[in-house]
Amino acid sequence: MKEALFSILGSRVDDARVLDLFAGSGALGFESLSRGAAHVTFVEKHRPTAEALRASARALGIADHVEVINAPAERAVKAIPGRYDLVFADPPYATDYPQTTFAALRDRRTIDAATTVVYEHSSREPAPADPAMHVERTERYGEVVLEFMRPVEQAA
């Protein structure tokens, strides 16, 4: 699935500022850096996992291109500075669609109509129904669905 995802994203990763919400292992953020992203901000609420992300960035020699925020995504997005080109959002599958998290990012101009948001959810869950986000593409990989979305111009 990761190869297919980055094949779809293509050159959108080049020199991108990437936000990896609900980062977990950070696989998508680290892969983005290996494919030419300029910077990745990881948001991870679990302290030991956030520390592991920092340690991995140091071990890979890319700490200057990484920021790790140890906080829940819904709180972290209220303080994240700057604008992002690409956002990965892979909340735990038992979690509702993070509409308020995306709204906070839009309100702060952290994301806009030029930002690609990749939202991952279980195929057992319905597609997001967020009038402020336009779904450009949907890909299903077994039990996993990737929604490629952009904030709508009026909401951005």
C-alpha cells in the first residue's frame, strides 16, 4: 500500500512540508523524507512513541528536517505553525473522522486548497462526509481505504 500511495502522490512530495498526524511509527513521514520532502512534523500523543520518532530521526541523520510534537492531534493542530503541502491522517480505526482537527488546520491556514490530505480509514467505515473537504480520489487496499482530499476553496 505504501508504494501505491507514494506512486499516486508522485512529485507532490518533492520539497514538501509534511504533517504526519497520528504518526505512530512515522513510516509515512520518514518515507516522505526519503522521497524528497523538505520537512516533516510528526504528531504523536504516546510519549514513548514520540521519543522513538525523535531517536529514529537522529539515528537516520535527519533530525534537522523533523519536528515531533508529543500531544493529541486535536490539541496539537491548534498550535502548529506554518503551512503544509501534504498531510497524512491515520487515526486509530475506532476513532471518528477528525473533522474538528481538519477544521482547526483550515482555520489557522495550516492547510489550504493546495494541500493534499491523505486520510486512512477502515473499509468498514463510511467515507467522510465533510463539506469543507473535497475527496479527489479513493483507493481501497483490502481493509484499508485511502481518501485523497483537499480543503474546498471557500473553507480554506
